[in-house]
Amino acid sequence: METILEIVRIEQIIRESEEGVDYIIHNPEDGAKIASRFIGRDDHEVFFVMCLNTKNNVIAVMLVR
């Protein structure tokens, strides 16, 4: 018998970035610091997508919890 999973909730939250803060990636550590600001101390898996422009500025962040 095949297990059927139910999607309980899908939520989209749009928020502006903090004024005066530029998210620029110079190295992998910068990316990890930015990701940790968004993910925080979640106690479950999170799918995290960070979109960059050609100058390595973060232009969008998407989280799936």
C-alpha cells in the first residue's frame, strides 16, 4: 500500500530587507552568515535559495520550511 502525504500549509511571506544593510557575497562564509540570519535556529530541515546578481549582491531569498 502506498503512503499518501497531506500538505498542511504553504505560506509566502514577503518582507523588505533591512534599510542600510547590503547583502554582498565575497566568500562562502558570507553566504553562510546571511543564510543563518534567515534560518535562525530552526529545529527542522529548511530548503534555502539565495539569488544573486552578477555583482554577487543578494537580490532574493526563498525559504521552504
